[in-house]
Amino acid sequence: MRVKERVEALQGEMKKRGVQAYLVPTSDPHQSEYVPTCWQRRPWISGFTGSAGDVLVTADGAGLWTDGRYFLQAEDELRGSGIRLFRMGQPGVPTLQAYLAKHLGKGDALGVDPRTISIRRAKELEKSLAKHKAVLRHLDENLVDAVWADRPGLPLGPMQALPVKFTGESTAAKLKRVRKEMKERNVDAHVLSALDAVAWLFNIRGRDVIYNPVSIAYAIVTAAEAYLFVESEKVDAGVKKALGSKVTLRPYDGFADALRRLGEDKARVWVEDSSATAWIAQTLDGADLVTEISPVTLMKSKKNDVEVEGMRSAHVRDGAAVARFLCWLDEAVRKESLTEISAAMKLEEFRREGEHFQGLSFRTISGYGPHGAIIHYSVTPQTDVPVRPDGIYLLDSGGQYLDGTTDITRTVLLGKKATAEQKDRFTRVLKGHIALARARFPHGVGGGRLDVLARTALWEVGLDYNHGTGHGVGSFLNVHEGPRSIGQARDTGLPIEPGNIFSNEPGYYKAGEYGIRIENLVLTRENGVVGENGRPYLEFETLTMCPIDNRLLDVKLLKPEERKWLNDYHKDVGKKLAPFMDAKERAWLKKACAPV
């Protein structure tokens, strides 16, 4: 079926059930960002393949709400579908809630599968709908599934146990810490549904979700037991041995019964309302719910010494792979027939040569020329274009290693000379990147307050970028990790802490012409300064090791301290990457890291 036919079939199911609107979120029963194929309902119903966005279907139409990363991509993928694009955050564009307020009246119902929305979002929708006497109706059957005849089944990829030499802490020790937090809040059980939280707590990894090394599983921790709900086919003898007697294995579909028993026992249960679904809350009927942020979410984001060292090592190996690719690209773009896809595949080849490599951390953004202006461009055989020795090429990529996760963006000049405008924009993006990298701030500051540092040089000339400046990153886990970020839209207000790792990625995008982004990962650490109020000060250590293209610089725009930062960074890059390179690559590296 074409998209129009799929929407029409869904509207038919809505009519049968008496709902005037139906919400198809991106998320799945685990509130994942990257969703297994079996739960990719929003891409199937709409044709839009970006990682963020919601589709709302009404009796007479459908709309997609997505953020600035995907405006250009959504325009292209929705063309001819009949689905209207709502560009979130833009002037005059209604939010999904505002649209519902205008189109649903007294007695009307918004249908949703409670397995696909969080407790928090369900409450927000109920509150918003109640203002105009409409209701949120939780449906037992997902209406997309009702019309998706050939929907794939659950993936059954094998689990792997990650040893303490990579995690830095045993499952037993992690459980002890979680139970301490549970005791302080006087709860009987803690329910975990976020896949990366389950993976981190039990020191397991999997291959059920592309780019994210997680397995589809739930967990429940009590004062005496830890239950892992997972399909038995995934768990071999090695994983069972690693989990040991501290963990009891249960079937994945046994999770619902375990929740019902907690409800029947009127237990006090801790669920994180941003990651646990409305279905979990409903199934826990009778329980006393505590909906604070999970201690696992906070512990996972604060990397221990072993994880930090692993991330440092992984970034050196990964940076060497990217630098070797850039060296190869400089020559190949003039001698070979390259495309966006073939270039991305070549970079993956370099990464595969590195120790502990497990796969990519997200789909490589390989954007040449105008495609670089599509913030989260996803090249396909239909959009693939030749990469020529002219203009600018934006490459955003990352790797998963047993000892760390990487995410790096480099914007490189492929022609002989950049325009004055391109140099100005690139340098302003770099100035913002350096400002954030050099930031010193007291403990207690949240990421939302730092965002301005990365934008100021662009704001000075009336420019900006339509995405956050930084996201958290896992340790051989999800490349996008909460709960903190550097930006306004997703700022949770939680203070940044030592051990938090973020991306630092300001950019500039000129639609139809080119895109610029410079991204390194940074580690938060104390810098030894204590303020007058007794609060320690924090700083960032740059983890990513790879040259930044000096050919795109307008050096006159750099302040002395910015030039010093860049030269010091390149000196460090040259020293750390050289051992991984042959003579030809080292010569390229020396030139790429030359002082400015």
C-alpha cells in the first residue's frame, strides 16, 4: 500500500472504534529513540524515516510534527503523501496539543496505544484535552498494527555479557546502589523499561536495535530479587553465568503478570514517568507509584574511572580511523568516482580495523554540498549523489566499541578554495565550539545555561542553528543518552556533574547550498577551583581526537585564546594519532595539524 492508502485504512479502523483522532508516536514500548523494525509504525504509516516526530491522523487528514533537524528531510519524504508537515518551534506553527484543541470538541476522543507513550506524556495529553472536554482513549490494539499486514516479529539477537574490565562495576555492586536509593524512598520495587538502563544495570549488551547495543527486555528490582524479563533464545550459557544467582530470568511476556501482582499487593513501586509507558502504569493498577527519575538513569550518565579511560582510548582509535579516511578522501575525491554512500562505506572500513569495534553508533550522515544543509540527512540510493573535488562535505559519524561510544562531525573543504562566506560561517561555528570547550562553570549549572556560549559568534551576525548544542552519550550504549543536554529544548534542569559526557556540536546550514558542523565529545571534570561559596568549578576535557579543517578558517576572526586552543588541540591530536598511521598518513596529519 502507498502512504495515502495506509492512512485511509487507519482512518477506517478509527471509525470502527469511535475515535476522532489517532496518535502514532515514534516511540515503542520502551520509549526508544531508535526503534526495532517491528515497532516502526510512524515510518510505515507516513514514509518519514527521521528518528523524531509524531503523526496525528484525523478523519479528514494527517499531520507530522518534527523538529528542525528534519524539516528538509520531512519535506522530501512526505511529498505526495497528503500528510501535512508541522515544523515544530517555528512562528505560526501550532503544537500538536494546540492543533488538537482546535480540531477536537466536547466528547471527541484521541486514540492512542498506551504502550507507545510515557506516563508523563499521557498525563499532559489528558490535561490538555480536558480543557475542551475531549478525552484520551487508551486502545488495547494498536491501530497501525491492525492495517500493517506484514509487520515483522520481535528481533531475537543474542545478548552478550560485558565484563567488569569495560564496565568498571559489577551488576551486584550496581544493584546494591539501586537498592540503597530504593530504601531511602521506601519503595518495594523499581521497574525498568528503558533498554539502555536495563543493559547498563545488568552489564549486558545486545543487537536488537540498530546502532544501539541493547536487547529488548524489562527488569524489576526488589529488596531481595532482580528479575530480567527477556526471551530465553537471547540468553546463552555465558550470559547466564555472568548474571549469576543475583538475577532471576523470566520470559519477556511474563512482565505484565509481574506488574499485576505488584498492583494486587498494593506495593509501592518506583517508575520513571518519562521512560515507563502509560500501559505500565495501568497494569500496575492498585500500586502506589513513585514517578521520580530513575537512579539508574543518573548513575549511568555519570561515568566511572574505567568507563572514562575506555572512552578516551576509544576516541583515539576512532579519531585515527576518521583521520585516515580524511587523508584518503583528499586524494580519492580527485582520482576516483565517489558518492555519499561509497564514502560512508569507506569510513566504516577504516573503523572496522580498530580494536574492539562493534558497529556504527548511528547511521552516518554523509552530506555533500546542499545535502549538508539537511541537519540529519540520511543518504539513500535514491538521494545518493557524486562527491566531487569542489565545495564542502559534512560527515557526521560514530562507532560503537567495547570500551566506548563515539560521535564526531567534520566539515571538510573538497575544492581548492572556500568562499569568504563559507570561511566566515565555519569560523563562527568553530568559535562557538571553542567557547563551549573552554567553559568554566560552578557545580549546579545546567546545560541550558551553557548553550549561549556556542551560539554567540553566530548571533552577532544574525545567524543561528536549529538544533541543540549537545546531547549526553553512553559508554558502549546509546549515542543519545539522557537525562542532561546542552540546549534549551530538552533541558531537564539537572546540574551537570563530573563524569557526564556530552557532544559539543554547533553548526550553520544554508538551505540548498551547504552545511557546517563541528562536533567533538567532551567529558565533564572538576578543574580544582573552588568558588567563594564553596562550590567546586567544572570544565570540559575534549575526548574526540581528529583534525579540524584549517582550510575553511578565517584566522582573522579568531581571538588569541581561540587560536591557542586550536593549536593546542591539534598538537594533542597529532601526538595521539600518529602511532596509528603509516608514513603517508602521518605526513598528511602533520599538515592538517599545523599551527595557525
